[in-house]
Amino acid sequence: MKPNAGKGIHVVLDNLSTRTTPEVKEWLVKNPQVHFHFTPVGSSWLNQIEIWFGILTRQPVRRGTFSSVNVLIKQIRDYINS
């Protein structure tokens, strides 16, 4: 038995044109359980990740003094959990 049998698979992708080639479209026709969802042009989930790491850099990390990597990790985790 296949683990995803009878279930839809949803994939979120950027709008790169390679995702809409005839080969990809043909593959999607053969695999109707797979559904592609594209992010809007001009926006990207990567922007959100960049913003998140920017906040982490500015808040708990910048100007900090850490005696070890473990202390740095604890500082970041404390910030996230606060």
C-alpha cells in the first residue's frame, strides 16, 4: 500500500517558469493527486525567512557576548520562547 494512497499532495512553489513546462504539466496530468500552488509574483516565502533571521540577528544576537555555542543557542531559544 502506498503511504499517500487516496490523499492529495499539495506543493507550494515559487513562480519559476520551469514549473510550468510541458513536461511538468504532462507529469501532473499523470499524477492527479499532486496539486501545485504558486506564490504570488513579487512575493516569496524566502522574504519571510530573511525577515525572521534579521529579527534574530538584531534582537538576541547582535552586541551579545557568548562564552560558547551552547550559550548562544540558549539565548536564541529563550528569545523565541518569550
